Amino acid sequence: MSKAGGGRGCGSSVPQRAPWSLVAATAAFCLVSATSVWTAGAAPMSREERQKLGNQVLEMFDHAYGNYMEHAYPADELMPLTCRGRVRGQEPSRGDVDDALGKFSLTLIDSLDTLVVLNKTKEFEDAVRKVLRDVNLDNDVVVSVFETNIRVLGGLLGGHSLAIMLKEKGEYMQWYNDELLQMAKQLGYKLLPAFNTTSGLPYPRINLKFGVRKPEARTGTETDTCTACAGTLILEFAALSRFTGATIFEEYARKALDFLWEKRQRSSNLVGVTINIHTGDWVRKDSGVGAGIDSYYEYLLKAYVLLGDDSFLERFNTHYDAIMRYISQPPLLLDVHIHKPMLNARTWMDALLAFFPGLQVLKGDIRPAIETHEMLYQVIKKHNFLPEAFTTDFRVHWAQHPLRPEFAESTYFLYKATGDPYYLEVGKTLIENLNKYARVPCGFAAMKDVRTGSHEDRMDSFFLAEMFKYLYLLFADKEDIIFDIEDYIFTTEAHLLPLWLSTTNQSISKKNTTSEYTELDDSNFDWSCPNTQILFPNDPLYAQSIREPLKNVVDKSCPRGIIRVREESFRSGAKPPLRARDFMATNPEHLEILKKMGVSLIHLKDGRVQLVQHAIQAASSIDAEDGLRFMQEMIELSSQQQKEQQLPPRAVQIVSHPFFGRVVLTAGPAQFGLDLSKHKETRGFVASSKPYNGCSELTNPEAVMGKIALIQRGQCMFAEKARHIQNAGAIGGIVIDDNEGSSSDTAPLFQMAGDGKDTDDIKIPMLFLFSKEGSIILDAIREYEEVEVLLSDKAKDRDPEMENEDQPSSENDSLNQSAEQITSSSQEVDLVDQKSPEESSLNSQPESLSPADTDKAASVSPSEQISNPMENHEITSLDGECTDLDNQLQEQSETEEDSNPNVSWGKKVQPIDSILADWNEDIEAFEMMEKDEL
């Protein structure tokens, strides 16, 4: 996203064909004029410290880029744990994620303009030569049209833009003759067949060699695409047309945008997540600002910036008004249904929405940008990174973090808009966390689980294209950059396109089709440019005053005022609210009370009952609070037994030379033995037990004495294995799956349960690893003999002194792996260490084994499922004390399985049609939601 983007968004009064210099000038005013206001109100970071942090960013980029070039190039991406390149077809498929890989040296192309921004002009010149010499765009591979456009086409155009700038300066790139532009044009023509649909929306995938419809293409059968996939093309395609004079590219991208605008939901002015490319019907009718839609909104505003077409700004403002009316619930941004925008579609947010505060800065709506950014920052401070998804009460929903740059992007724009040094401190925190938790010998590794600190063998190209660019610009002064950044706009992949393209090759008809569809409200344009006289009226602490109430929003959420109101109503003779323990699903009066509290009751097809609470549908604010408290109490009842059985994931961290804590494996816990969450971690060298299955008295007690014993799964109960190694003097145990090739990538992790007897005699910690993860430790033993590990509830900080002594070797690099994330909804509880045929299938409900049955798993019978989509993150109990949701809900389950006898409605509940008659629309909507996945 572009710093210049806020300029051309200063209002509709700027002429459509305004000179690019005027556009740049207004851009500078919109985002920089507030800076001087802040210097008087906040202690600025010294020039020396900013330079130090900027140099640190440069070193981090060198570490990532250098390792890619050394260990991965010409492959598309680096695998930083194993120090090798990721080549499509040579690694296990990761599904849609691999559609970004096209055997075209993706990371190198994506990094081209980053090299120039970071003043690495010589490296840029060398990189361009490598691209021209080595990259082939005619590969027989199916790629994502969206990803190829923003990463490869955008990367080539960004590289070309800065190459011609450097050539004009006269020192570098004197040999350059538009070669990158010619490659971009070649790629553009390869993408055009994707637009061969009746709607003009492109197919989501295309074969670089054979196109779409040919039999050899292995694509062209798709019917759906995401809104962002079809609506994030205009900048790159229009720039290609303006650079080359070939208007066809801009025409195709405009047609796709026009179609999406026409198909918006007219009453709400929102768009859905996925759309049928042939019929234009919305396939997924939920709407938000995160994954699937995000950059569609971004490109409407930036198309106005780059192309000077007022219709794009009008469309953006119309959508923005709808977003702020329905989706924005400060500081939250929650998805809604386009046909019923007052109804929330989910109770969690995804990490991609972190770009939105930056877009709000460009729009000029500073206050909500500050609020949402601060909420996201509080989540980051709790988990070190922004989880891929988190709930409305800030629990982890999806624990991965692939080193996304969107939060850094918004931090940069907020700093440029406000000049508040607070955002420099935020950027400093991002740098520290990346170095502390994600840095590995061969680059930076994505986080598999932000809770345990485990890694994934992945370093996406966008990490180099965006993260380092925004972080460097955050700390850089104008003189630190060799060109004027105000003359360029950032694409969604942070590639730079020159603003002078707005007056170049303008052969595209600019018919304003917006007013054909909607009557615009002038108020949509009130905040097209931030007016510092209004935003900061004699108050240099404006941003701080907005942030302050959100400082504890993640950890403390307990409104008190409503308690006093409720207590007063009790004294006046009003009935006390319905308590979860008293609720009866067959009682019509109780169901009527639920409706008044905004709680809907839904009978699922499998006989379970689902409760959904919408505060906005409650009869009053007090009823809404009662509904939230009722839902909380119901969740407590349903999760009471699960809390005794389900445990969070644990970590096995290899701390000896040459690993020094860089390798973190996510392990399954045991329901017996030392609880690592309550006691200090266990550290020791590992040794294999004999017999390896640990099912009898050990014959090598001297080998495991004082060490952590490795034992193989199978032939007896886990508790029995634990007793044998404990009797031999082991200080801990790691059970390794005997199913060769098993991995947390393809199966849920186990919880090891006891044997149905008293297991209080087991005092040592026990953890479980699948074969793939266990082999990392076994391979390390074969290579280095002495291997020390740390068993803990989560990964610990590394020892800097030990790391300084580290000399990474290829053998060490080959052993680096990461474990798969554990989700509570897919944990498998094993009581007896025996496998059954059922274990090969994934079960979303917890499983356990009977103590008397050593062969067959007995699945827990379906029970009540309770969902709590809270519009308000503040939960209040009746007595006015805050309730800690982290101790009541597993962090990643959207629903809770209830086995408490006091809440035993289940299949015995009879539908009460007369009471539920007016809830049919809600029920239908949530049945649709059950089928939807992000």
C-alpha cells in the first residue's frame, strides 16, 4: 500500500487528468502534514536510534535474501529450516498455497524493488541480470492468476519502474533497455486467456504454457473465484497498458471491476467473499475486510490514485460507508452477511485485515485506524505475532503466522500520518520478535504455532517484498532513500508504480458507471483527506487518547456499569436473569427469554443444539449483557469435563550444539505425570530405552539414568511405559510413533491418557511425537551422539551466548523441521498405546480408548454444541467478576462438545415451531455458515 495513495484520495475536486506532480504534492500533504504536530507532544526517537534500527532491518534483509540466493535460487522460495529451495512438485503439496509457485524464481522477482528501496543498487543490478538470464515464464505449471499478478507481474513492473529511474540518474543500469517490461508484457499476455468468461471475471488459475481450456492445461474447470482475486488486477494491468501502450490489459481489468461493482448487494452495498465467474451469483455471502475481499477495496482507492478516474473513488467511498456501518465494531472488524448485514457471520477475525488501518489512513479516517491497529498490537504483544485468526475475545483461533507484513504496513502509514513516535516503538517490537522467535540459521521461518513457538519450513516471497520495505521506510529519513518515495504508489504486494502513469497512454474510456447503480451520499466524501486542524485540535496527544482505553482490551474485559444497573433492577423487584444451570430447552418461557437476550437456538441435523448470541438483536443493552453472561455460563458448563481431559500442546526444543533452541517440535501432552504448565521445564540429554517399546523392565537403566528416555509407541499402555522408564531413573519420556511416515501435517496429535488406574505414582513428564518429528531427534543422535532437549509448555528463548558460538553446518540445517499446529477440535485422546483402523481418519471430536480394550477406539457420542459469536468482547458475570475465557475454552475450537449431565438436551429436544417461526432466516443463514471455510 502506498504512502502516496492518501494523496490522490484527497477528494473528488482534483481533476481527472491532473498532472502527476500535483498528485504527488497532495499526497505529501495528506500524510506528512500531521508530523509537525506531534513533535511537541511526544518524546521522539533519536536520530541515532532510528538509524540503528534501520541498519538492523538491512542486516535482517541480507540474512533472508542472502540465504535464499545461496541455498534456494533459482527455486521459487527458500525452505529456511532445511536450507534448500522449494520447487513445485518436488515437495509435498500444500494445496492452494503452492499456486503461487511457477518455477519462475518468485522470491527474486518479488524482491527487486526492495533492493532499491534499501539502497542496494548494485545487488539490484545483479538481480535484474539474473532474472533476464535465468527466469522462464513458459513453464507447464498451473498458477494462481491473482498471486502471479501481484507478485510476478507486479515485481517485474516495480523492477522496471526503478530501473528506468536509476538509468536516468546516470550511475546504474545504463545498459538497461526495458527488458523487464518486455517480460512483464509476455506474462500479461499469458494471463489474458483467464479472462475468457461471459462475465469478464478471470478464472482463478491458468497454465503458463497451455492457458486455460486446452486439455494439457489441467485447469479451466473452476466456477468460483474470490472477490479479491478478480478485483486486484487493475493497478498492474493498467500500469502494463500505460507503460507499453497495449490497452487490452487495462480494459480486461476494468471489466472485471465493473462486474463486481454491478453484482454488489444493493441494499447493503457489500460484496461477498466468492462469486461464480460465469453467472455472477455470490457463492459465499459473508463480507468483511480480510481474506478473500481485502485488496479489492484497496485497489478501488488506489485505481483512483493511479488512473485519475473518479468512479473508482465513488465506488470505494460507497463500500467504505457500508463497511463502517456494518462491519466495523471498533476496535473489531467482524464479517457480516451481505443480505442481512446486521447479522455477524463469524466470531473470529483473520490476520489479513491488519492492512485495513493503513487503508483507512489513506482514506483519511484516522480514529478507527488507530483503534483497530492498537487492538491488533495488543494481540501481538500477547502472542509475539498476529495469529492467522483470533476470536472476538482475542483467543487464538488459527495459530499459524507465515510472517505476514500487513501489520507493519499499517504501522508505517499511521506513523507517516501522525508522526507519533509510538509507532516507531511498535516497529521496534516487530524487529525484536522476528529476530528472537523467527530467525533461523538459513533465514526466517514462519511460525507453525504462535503459542508454542514451533516453526514451519517456509519463508514466503512477500516477506522480502513487503516486510523489510515497510520496516526500513518506517525508520528512514527522506535523505536515506535515493529517490523520492512520494512519486510512487505501492501495490498490494508493495511494488512501486510511478504516479506519472496517470497521464500516460490514456486511451481507456472513463465512463462513470457508478451513478447508474447508486445515489451517492455526499457524506461519503467528508473524510477523503485527513484534515489535521480537525484531527488534532490543539491536542498533540490525540492518538494516545484513542489508544489508551484499548491498552488492556486483550487481557482485561469486564464492564462494571451494567452490574450496578442490574443490581438496582433487582432491588426494584425485577426478576433475576435466566441462569444457564436453570435453562430447559423444552421450556417455552425460557426460549422466549433467550430471544429477548438476543440468543438464537438452532437444532442441528445430527440432533445437537446450537446457541448463537447477537447482542445487537437483544431487546435492550441490559438484555444483551444478560445474554452474554448466559452464553458464558453455558460454555463453562459444556467445557467443564473437557478441561479435565484436553490439554494444550507442549514443546520439545533441541538446545544442544549446533541447534541451540532453533528447532522446536510441537508435542502431544499426557494426562498423567508432571504437568509442564505448572512446573519448571525438564531439560536433559536423550537416550533410547531397551527394549525400545518400553513395555517391560529396561535392560539399560544406566543409559537412561538422569536422561530423557526415548520409547516407541505400541504393544502396551502409555502409563506402563512411563513407569518402566521412571523406575530406570529417567527424568522424562518421549514416545515416538511407530507408524513410519506419520506426521502432524496429516494427523491430529495425541493426548496420552492413563490406564484407568491411579497414575499419581508417575512423577516424570511424558510427551508424544509423531514419526516425522521423532526422526529429527533420532537423526540428531546419529549425527551428534549427545543431544540435549527441553520439555516445556512452550518454546523458551534461545541462549545468545551459545548462538554466538554456533557455526551452522549443512548437517544441522538438514535436520531443522517444525511440527504441525494442534487444534483442540482435532485432538485425539489415546488411552491405550494401541492403534486401530479408525485412527487413519481424522475426527473432529475427541477420541479415547477404553481401559479394557487395547485395540479399538471408542468415539465420544455426539453432544451439544454451543457457539458464541460475541459482538462485544466484554463478558460480565452476575457477581461482577471477570471471567477468564482462556481457562474455559480451548483456543481453536469454534464449538464446544458438552458432556455435562446438567446440560443434556441432545437428541431429546423437541422443536417448538411456534416459538422458532420468526428465526427461520437466522437458522438458514447459520446453516450456510457451517459449510463455509475461509
